[in-house]
Amino acid sequence: MENGDQTADVGTWYSNLAHGQWVKLPVAGRRPPGRYEHAAAVVGQKLYISGGSRNGRHLSDIQVLDFTNFTWSSMKLPNALTAAQSENDTLVQHFPATSGHHMIVWGQKLLLLDGHSKNSSYVTVRYLDLETQQCGVMETIGELPVARAGESVTLVGFKLIMFGGEDTHRKLLNSIHILDLDTMSWNEVEATQNPPSPRYDHVAAVHAERYLLVFGGCSHSTCFNDLYVLDLETMEWSQPETRGDYVSPRAGHSGITVNGNWYIVGGGDNKNGALDTLILDMTKLVWSVVTTVNPRDPLASEGISICVALIRGDQYLVAFGGYNGNYNNEVLVMKPKLKDSARPKMYLSPAAAAAAASVTAAYSYSSGKQLDFTRIEDTTAEGASQKQDGFAGTTSTKDSKRLLELSLAEVREENSMLKGKVDEINNNHEELSKELSSVQGQLISERSRCFKLEAQIAELQSMLEALPSVEAEVQSLRKEKFTI
């Protein structure tokens, strides 16, 4: 469904918008210049856009979209100097021109972390106070990470978790740095097991306040479609198996979580833009495609941003910008799919009995209507045999026959609809059976693996049990040797 091309009416865009359907938001006034690799965040009824890249230049502006009247404005900011900074400190005179950075909502402040700029060798944390409209640099201590771009920054509680990126010397990174927002102290964390390869332009999200999920990104030669999970309690990486729809490799995409679903939009593989909007069920690790767009759609762009906003009482995904041969400045919105409808088919019904009951009811209803056919035909025949009652009787019989024929047509139409529903239920049942067979195959494989592990454990236990006799034999040999 190539719905990204649809432009909504100013006054009624939200009234008939279906779940899982992208539309261009009608905005008034002058729009900001198109861009990509910018940062975006929603606070209250406003979308904030910072920096980005356009025509090979990094941008330093802050643009604001007000959802109450759907108008853009450019924010002009005074400066706030800390005691540790002089009035000539260029870091706080303006927001530096930058791209590939991140913007995090922290109370009534927006925190901006690094990106492509020329101001520091280490990650710089800047702030924008939305109440006072002042901005500046926040002093940080500890193990400062080197300056980078294309990293992921995720807020977990009162900590920011930074992963990966590309430093100013184009070295790819897969290190983990954590910023404690209470103490403003950086700490580099060593994680174990199987970490992701160094990468940038990936996305990350947190699930259940414990698991950091990292998806996609690229190296200097290839793009990825892998998913890694970091357990923030044990600091162990894993690469779990996912199910569902095929997900193509991509970088420069954007993601946002809504009710346990991770929405992924945009990105590409340096050849083609990603046309699909994806959902990852973060509990079941099942991918599904929500919708697809045409290759020239703004949603098929690298360096796009996505946020979630509450507009007129409803939640919407809000996408902006990106580059797909054009620098885009469209605002696109979508109602997130309901949780149940976003699940794969094998989870649509809590029990197969419900489907079976529907099939039984449909067949029963269909069977009942078939019995009516006999009664209708008999009644029609009886009416036809009453011609001897004269003209009035003949007219009455014709009227009755006409009514019966109409009823018969209605019943046949209902029967056809029921047959279609039965076919649909049968198809769903067939798909459920296939998925059940697949799960049973996986279960058998896991049982086989467990059996092998149990056999290895039993072998190890027997070796441990034999160890005392081996030690006794060694002691005996030592005594014999001593005697000799």
C-alpha cells in the first residue's frame, strides 16, 4: 500500500485515518529546509528538529512544529554561560552546525549529544532549556568517549547508553559508554559474550527497562539486518533468533517504541531505500511489515527521524526529513496499529478452539439455510398448484412466488458469503497448522539438544565419580616409586 503519497485535508486529516496508514500532515506557513541526519524530539504539543545535513553542509538551526495549529517556526536562543566558561567560548555562542547527533528529552530540557562537528575531540553534551529558552554545554566527568557520529543513544531510567558510531578518524566503534545524568559522569562498560560488529547509523531501543536491542546499521562496506540484545543487568550480549517477515539490511533508519512494539522506518543499503515500515514485537521477537511505499516516497529515505506524539488525544508516529535523492521536509503521520493486529497470525487467536467454533457455527448456519431451500421450493410448488382458485388466487400465488424468489436469492447470497468466510477460516487454519508444525519442529530440535547436553553431563558426572579411584591409584604409584 503506497500510502505515503496521500496528503490529508487540513481540518479532517485525523477523522478517517486508519491504523497503519501514513499520510502527509497538512502544515501552514513556511517549512524548514529539507535535511537528513538531523535530531528530533517531541515535548508536549511540539516537534523539535535540530541540525542535520543539506548539500554537504551541516546545519545549526532549531525548527519547531506546533501540533495545535500545524505551523513551523524557527527558535532563536539566548546563551547561558556556566561558571567554567568564558564569554568568548564559542561552544555556547550558538548550537554548532552538526549532523548525525541525538536529542534526548530530560524533564524540561533537550539534551543534544555529539555528531559530525569540529568543536571537540570528545562527546559534548549540550542542553536546551525549554522553559527559559537558554542553551549551553553541560560539563561531564569520568571516562569521556571520543567524539563520534552515527551512534545510538538510549535513555534508560536516569542513564544514557551510547553504543557504536564512527569517530572523527572514520574508525568504526562497538564500545558501550554510559552517562549518569545525576552525576554527569561517563563510564565505559565492558560487555561479554558475542557483541555486534563495529557499526554506525544503526538504531537501539530498550525493552522492559533491562534489555537494549540494537538493529541494523553498516560498516564501510556492507549494511546489516541483524538484531543484538544486551542484558543491562549482566552486561552480556546475545543474538537471538527472530521470526516473521523478512527484513532487508539497512542503515540510516529510525525507530521508536510504542506499547512493546518497535517501529522501524526508512534507511537503505546505499543503493536503494527501504520501502517498508516494520514492527518488531519486542516480547516475541517477531518481525512484521506494516506497510510499504514507492521508491520516491520520503519514507524511503536515509537519515529520516521518527517520534511519537499525542495529537488531538490520539497517539501518532511522526516522521520528518531524510534523503532519497531529494532533501525532504515533509511531515508524515501514522496511527500505530493496535497491539493485537500487529501480532503475527499464529498469535491472533488465544486458542485454536475459537477458530474451530467459528467454523462449526458457519457450517451449521450454512446447513440451516440449505434446509430452507427445500421448504421454499415446496411452498412455491404448492402455490403454483392453486391456480384453480381463480384470478385472485393466481395473483396471490404470483406475489407469493415473487417474494419467495427474493428470499431465495437473499439466502443464496448469504450462503455465498458464509462459504467465503468458511474458506477464509480454513486458510487461516492451514496457516496456523503450518506455523504449529514449525514450532513443533523447533521444539523437537531443542529437546534433542537438551538430550545431548544431559548425556554430556552424565558423562562428566561419571568421570567425576571415577576421579577418587584415579587419585588413589596415583597415590599408590607414588608410594611404589618411593619404595623403589
